[in-house]
Amino acid sequence: MSNHSWIWAALAFVAFGVWAVLSKAVGNDLSAAHVQALSTIGMVPVIAALAMLRRAADPGRRRRGVLVALAGGAVSGLGNIPYFQALAGEGAKAAAVVPLTALYPLVTVLLAVGLLREQLGLAQALGIVLSLAGIYFLNVSDERDLVSAWLLLALAAVVLWGAAGFLQKASTTDVSSNTSAVWFLAAFLPMGVAIVVHQPLPTNPPWQVWAVTAAMGFALAFGNYAVTVAYATGKASIVTPIVSLYPLVSIPVAIVVFGERIGRREGLGIVLAVASIAALTYQPAGQSPAPASPGVQ
């Protein structure tokens, strides 16, 4: 794997890690749906750049591949809304929410095994066990609680992101990975417009809110761009595990910038979740790993 690929994989790793925690800075100034809508502003320049990249020939039926990628993007955007709600929820910590929601490859792997008849490797089986253990240790802030409110929202994001990853993976049987990424991200744009039409924005939100949400969209879209470039010249079996560990960026940011404190129980859950992510996205050379992050193939 070339230094060029390592650099782009590292850029994607940082971009997704920053995106995953940025909405914490918005606070309660906007609803989760409005955060999703405004973040699409920052996506536009990156989508345009992706569209202009030289693409490999589409291997199958382009129209079908584009429609599946669009469906994946729409499902991913829907998954962002409960994710943002979880981050803003009472008692929720970004340092716990991010690694928990990053377990969505678990859903993608299970769907691929059930619907595409892919084989479940030893690493993925281990990842499933570790993910369940991580969810157990992260799911409550108080031993008396059975299930915390933010956990349900986080798990909704996991299911939707996992389904989105499966759809994007399926789309690449008909179109190139770059074409899939373009249309996947393009689905976010009409969704943003629909949200604003249905739920008008609050009057004069602070300029900082506009800046943060635009930065979120840019970070998410740029992460996709960086992964596309890294895959073009590097091995997916190396790029995907690197990028998928983006919570290692989000967690220090949550602790240092937002002053979050992590207990021993949460710390163990975070370690198990991160280990699970690495296992779920690992594949031997020659096989296609699960998507590294929302919107990535």
C-alpha cells in the first residue's frame, strides 16, 4: 500500500472522527432533523468534486446501481437523525455514543450473510461477540436502569446505517465505488430540502450554528472522497479497518473539548466497541470488507 493511500486513509479517519462529534457543539439550538438538513450545505462542493473524478467502468446495470445507491444514502440520512438526537440526549456522552453507533457494520455483515450468502469469518464472529459485550457495558448510565433513552436512539442509527451500508455494498455490483459514493451522498440533498420545507428553520439561528453544521456536512462528504481515493490505490482490507476506527478521534475530542468524563464501566464498553469495529471490518486480502463508515464502500 502506497504512502499516498495511507495519507488519504488517515484523512478519512480524521474527517469521520470529527464529523461524529461535531453536532455536540450545536447543542439544543436546532432539532436533529434541522442539523441533518443544514449539514448538507457543506456536502455540495465535495459531491461536485467526486462527480468530476475519473471513474472506472460500471460493471453492471447502471440505472439499478444508481437507484440502490440513492436508497442507501436516503436510509443513511434517516439514520443520522436519531444519532444526532442521541448525542443531544440527557445523560448521553459522545465518547460512548460514537463507538456504539460505529458498530453498524454488525448489521451490514449480518445482512450480507443472510441475503447475499456471504460467509461469516472468524474475525466477524468475534466482532459480533465483542459488540454485544460493548453494548451491554455502554447501555446504561445507572445500574438500576435497564435501557437508557439514548441507547434506543443509538441502536436505531446502528440499524439504519447498517442497512445503508448493505445497500451501498449491493450497488457496487452494478456501478463503480466512486459512482456509488456520488449518488449515495446526492440523496442527502433532497432530504435536506424536504426537512426544511416540512419543518421551517427557527428564526435567525446563530452564525456559529450554520458554520458547525456546514463543517459537519463537509467532513462527512470529504471523508467519503478521501476513502474513494485511498481505495483507488490501496488495499481495501487495510483502508477499511483504519477508517473504521474513527471513534479514536471522536473520544479524545469529547473528553478534551466537551469535558466529558468516562467511568470504568463506560471505558470498558468503549474498548470492547472499538475492538469489535476492527474485527467486523477485517477481511483477508482479496475479499471486500464491510463499509468503513456512513456512506463509504
